[in-house]
Amino acid sequence: MNIRVICIAIAIFWLPFYSSAQWIPTNGPFGGDIRCLAVSGTTVFAGTRWGGVFLTTDNGTTWRAVNAGLTDITVMSLAVSGTNLFAGTGGGVFLSTNDGTNWTEVASGFATSGLSALAAAGTNLYASAYGSGVFVSTDDGTTWNRASTPFSDFSQMVQLGTNIFAGTDTGVFLSTDDGANWSAVNTGLPANRYVSSLAVIGTSVFMGTHHEGVFVSTDNGTSWAPINTDLTVTNIWALAALGTNLFAGTYGNGIFLSTNNGTNWTAVNTGLPASTIVSAFGVSGTSIFAGTMEDGVFLSTDNGASWTEVNKGIQNTPIYALALLGTNMFAGAYTGGVFRSTNGGASWIRLGLRFLDMTVHLSCFAVIGSNLFAGTRSSMGFGDGVFRSTDGGTTWTAQNSGLTDTTVMSLAVSGTNLFAGTGGGVFLSTDQGTSWTAVSTGLTCLGVVPLAVIDTNLFAGTYCGGGGVFRSTNNGTSWNNVGLPNANVLALAVSGTNLFAGTQYDGIFLSTNNGASWTAISSGLPPDNMNPGVPETINCITTAGTSLFALPDNCGVYLSTNNGARWSAVNTGLTNTTVRSLVITGADVFAGAGNGVWRRPLSEMVTSVQDSRSDIPEYFALGQNYPNPMNPSTTISYTLPRRSQTTLTVFNTLGQQVATLANGEQEAGYHEVRFDGSELSSGVYLYRLQAGEYVETKKLILMK
């Protein structure tokens, strides 16, 4: 199952924070997924997967983001040509002539926008475009043309004298005429020769592969020889030369060093996290920087004898789960790893729980007493199950005995019982996760995403082509479907006796009677960006007293202060709207976003929503009436982005008009109409909004 979902554990307590007028980032977590490094003079640039470009001018002591004009912050490659800096992103090629202060898109001539590699070689600039081949620019990126190369992709280019070497997924190619012609130079290489990286020392060219280790050529590529003695891992992701020292970055085994052109290798991982994935190197003077795919940037000034984390300012860590345990806040990063803050986000430390498989990530937390539980899952349909920490997250132990499906989507606590929602149903542990028992009888859909508890009622939201919500009143011994049978339910939240369900493309629903009936409450939520006719997928709902927060997919944070009758965006200051988790204190809301943890005072957002009735909405929308079923009256809301001739009418199922609620020109804004059905018979009715060319119809139920 490919499911966009996140689960969180919510607690409420008080921490003293100063007030601010918008979302502001906490002081970390820093680091994350570094895809490339580049050096220009004494300035080092880091290209990141989630946060754009960062630079340091003080040898890594501090970093700052330099993204002005960079419309896509998925930076997969960087290249320096003279005083020009180029960034290859998911949205094309960008140029900065002032060390990243400003960026301009320079992608004229591209057949596709996604870039996997950039290289400045000879007098040309080369770009490797996903699925569309290699492009070349001879005018500093102003114009591009498809390059005449025998390879359709490359990972890196290096230059030795007038020779240019290109590493590709089919081996190495050489050009001796500034890229006009290329020849394969693969003698001595194995059949599986996916080249990940290249480096030059003296007259030797070194090649790193994803599967076969490191090779060297001392005759301009005419022949290659393996140099893997003492190299205990053959999955090489990066190579770099510092003087006569050759560094190899690996997948999950850190860094190796050779001081004799690859004849022998030594692991040099002092100061690096265990199982780190080294994706890039950058050399500046006598310093070498190592970029990793989970842990940010590390620096060595002693030829790799020791490494120091240098991530201050690099906010590039997607946070998928947040939890509170006492006065400690925990943040679960996308690719594994847990961070802890003991001072409300003023500082964070990196803890354990790491995964070598990059597709596995933390999905949720739960707390029982002093025990912290973490669930893991993968978009590939598997996970590593549940882990428990009894020492505040410092160490973790897998707790999977009896857990036959380790794709854990959610965790929920009821008394001393711990429930896990998985891709294979619901599991129960009565002994702090030591053992698990399947409790899925009656679940006709085993893809359980969120879980929620109201008193003795346990609710499970399911995803399997429309599974709806199930309820158990006996700790999961048996289950019954209690509504939304055609919906994929990705989020559940509880406020008193109210149960809220967030769905994929069907909006948000409210039940006040343990699922016996549901009312749609989606007015003001954004439409799906690919299909404006349906609401955006709801990944999470969080409650704070009478306030509700919802996280529509990639749309930031939405708030309702009237039980979901109307929603408004509260995203001021939030530079990354991919928000997957929320946790609420007595005074503040913390959001786990695509670039770290952000904070905003709750009181400010509640006030802003209450005052936002005068704001102009961005699109036409007709909300679901509330309550529904109605007896005998209900409220219908709708939004107009501009002044429009508007009619709102009600029909019975025979198509006969029974009421006109609005008819005339109306100003842009949010509108509500009260419909009284006391003179009508019980049954199903349709109400239709027509505003200019916009027409939408919804169903309501009158039940006397």
C-alpha cells in the first residue's frame, strides 16, 4: 500500500514561551539529507533534499539558507564554474552569481525539469535530466541543447588535463575534445559497473561504484583495476581527494581512507554516527566536509582521523512524528532517528533508533508512564515494527514478539493497553510491548491507519479502497463497521465525545455518537491540487480544547474554532507546508514540517481565525451542511473568491425545488445560510450553489 499518512501521540502540558506573530523555527533539529557539496574559495555550499541550499563561510561553524528565487528546494546537485554557482533541482537548473544570495532559473531548452547531476567540465556545463538524457550549455546556463553523448545519464564528471571523464550507470566515458565526442573506457570493469563517483589524484583517476567497490586507472581510462583491499564494503556513494589522501563514502558503513592510492583502506569513522550514509564530499583547503543522507554535514581537519558534526543552521530534517514525555519533547525524523529537546525546542540532541534501510521511518509515538514507544513503517509496505525506550529515548529495544505485520501506522493507549494499527490489522499488547496479539476479528479491511480511543471504545480508520471506520468495545476482541464505508480514513482525533475522521479526498467528518452517524465538516479546506473537485487528503487531525487542527497534504496547518464548521489556513511564517505532525502544549503548538520543528502560540492562531471572516477566500467552495442529518434546521456555508451572481437552492429527490436560500449578487468572502426544514417531510434533499460558472451540489438528510 502506498499511503500518505502519519500518526502522532498527543499530550498537553505547560511550558513558558514568549509570544510571536507567526510560526518560527525551533533551534533545530539541524542536519538531515545532504545530496551534494560544492566549494567556491572559502565558501562551502550544501544542497539538500528538503531545505534548498545552505552556505558556510566559517568552515562549518554556522550555516544559513540561501534560497531567494529558488522555486524548488529539492537540490540534487551543485556545480561551480568561475564565479557562477549552479543548482540542479526537481524544478530545473538555477544560477546564482552572488554566492546564493539570489537565484535565477536557467533552463531554456530542457525537455524535463528534474535534474540528477550537474558538472562544469572544460568550457561547458552539463546537466543530467531524469529520463531525458544529457544537456549541455556553452553560455553559462543561458541556453541548453541536448548533448550528443552515448550515455543518457551521468553521476559525476572530473577533468585530468584536457581529458574529461563521465561516470554513468553503464561505466566510464572519456572525451578528449571538450565534450564534442565521447568513448567508452571500461576495460577491466565488471559487467555491473554503475558509477557513483569519480576523483583524481596526480595522474590517477579513481572510480567508485554502487556494487563493486573502487577502481583506478593510471592510463587515462585505457584500463581499470580494482583496489578494494581492506575495503569491507563495496557500495560506494562518494569519492574525494585531499592532497594524496583518497576518501570513500559508503552506504551505511561510514568513511574509508587510503593514503596509498587505494592499495590499502582504513575505516575513519570517529565522531560519525553508526550506519551513516555518506553521500557527498567537499574539500576546502585542509578541511574535508562529508555530507550524509540522514545526519547532515561533518567536518574533519585532521585527514579523517576525527569528524565533528557541523550542522548549526541547516534546517533540512522532515519530522514525521512528535511526542511529549514529561517536559521532554521528541521528534521522529523521516529516515529514522529520534531527537529530544528538554527546553521546548531551544536545543535538540540526536538520540538512537536508526534504520539502515532508507525507506523505513518513524511513523508514530505513544507514551505509557515513563515508557516511550515508536512505531515504524515504509512507503514500500513494510517496517521494523515497534521500539520501546525506558530511558527517555537514549536507547531503544525492538518489541515485536507476536507482531506478524511490522508496518506500524499508528499507536494508541487505553489504560495500560497498547494498540498498534498495522498493514495487517490491529495488535494488542498488555505488557508494555513485550508481546503482541492480533485483535482483528470483524475487520473487513486490515489496512489500519489511525487509531483513537473514547472511554471503552476503540476506533480504527482503514485504507483498502474504501474501508471506513470500525469500532471495538472489548479491547479489539471484535469489530464492527460504524461509518464512512466508502472512504479511506487516514486520521482520527477525539475531543470529549466527538470523533473526527480525516480522509483521502473526502474531507473531514464528525460523529457525536461513537460513529453511529457522521457529518461532513470541510468548509474552507483546500481542494486537491491535482483534482480541484475534491478536498485535499487529510493526513492528521489534532484537538486542543474546542480548537481543531487539520493537516491537508502539503498545505500546511488549518484551524477550526467551531467544531469543524469552518476551517482557515494558519501558515504565516511557515516556509515549508509539508507538515506531518502536531503536538500542543498549554500555550503553544509545535509542527513537524519538512524542514524541522516549528512553534507558534495557540492564542494567536485562534484569534487570527476568529478575525479572518473578512479575508477573501482563494476559491469557490460549497460546504457540507452542519449538522447533517438535520432536525429541523441546519447551516450551509460557501465561499466566493470574487463578487458573483449567486443562487443557493434546495431540491427534493424528484428534482422539485423546495427552497431558495440565496438569489442575487453577493460580495466575495465567506457566507452562511440557515435552512429550516420544519415544513418538509423527512428524507434526502439536494442543495445546489451556482456562482457565475461555478456549480456544485451536495446532499443533506432531514430526519425528524
